[in-house]
Amino acid sequence: MVKASDPHSEGAAPSAWVQRFASYIPRGQVLDLAAGHGRHARFFRARGHPVTAVDRDLAGLADLRGDADLEMIRADLEDGSRLPLGDRRFAGVIVTNYLHRPLLPAIVAAVAADGCLIYETFAAGNERHGRPANPDFLLRPGELLDAVRGQLVVLAYENLEVSEPRPAMVQRIAALRAVAR
């Protein structure tokens, strides 16, 4: 039986944080980085956005292979190579439950003019709740704020303990690349 509250399971519901800020993403291509089973790719496709899903294992997206508006890119995001997107920019960049610090500048740079970054992952303190416990996979206090400082305008930011879908320490941000008009 699939538990929709388990973000790593097939058929999992989109993150409440992603749903909350999805309306800030203008029409256009959405990047789902470290897409997993594609819960956010599916969510944005249902909203009419073309989506680029990137992950080292695309098996969780196999049922979507015929969708002409879903581009799937198989890539090991931690092998030391650059993000496999060139200079592409996206109306929305979504990252959840994933951290590889060397990619943070490229993730922020991938947000197009008037685009939105929605990022949510585990934070320092999560080790008392279980995995991940390695500090390499836990954001330091204010780290997402530092990543966007001077480049994106913060809509919302949280660094807190949550109880759903399971107890965890998380850090999350929603930020826009504002364009001077």
C-alpha cells in the first residue's frame, strides 16, 4: 500500500510548501531537480506547465514517457560535472528533500526572470529524528537565505521542526527573480 504522506513513495502527494507557492510560477517550463518518482513533475504537468525532470534514476517517471511536455534527463547530480542544463532558465525551479551544496549557485542561476525557486529539504538538527543525519546533507541555519542573497527576492523562508509527513527539521524558501520594470 502506498502512503501518500511518504514523499519518497510512488503516488506521493506534492509538498504542501510547493503547493503553497506554485501560483508564483509564471507560465513556462518548470525544472524538477532530483525528481524521484515525479510527484512535483506530475503536479506541475497537471497545472499545464511543461516540465524538465532531472534525476539519476528515471524509473519512477516511466509511466510518463509518452508525455511530449515532460523532458526527462538522467544525470548523476553529484559526480562533479555541471548541472546538465547549459544556460537554460526556468519559470520555476523545484527542489525537495535533496541537497548537494556545489549545485546551489547553478540552481539559483537556473531561475528565469520573473521565475520562482521553491526549495525544501532537511536542516541541521534532523539527526535527532533519524535520516538524513550526515551534516553534508543538512542545511545550516540560514543557508538557503545565503544562497539567494542578492539574486532573488524572498517570499517566505522557514527553518523549523515539522511533524508531518514525519518528524524532521526542515529549511525551505520560496524566492523570485524580480525584474526591474
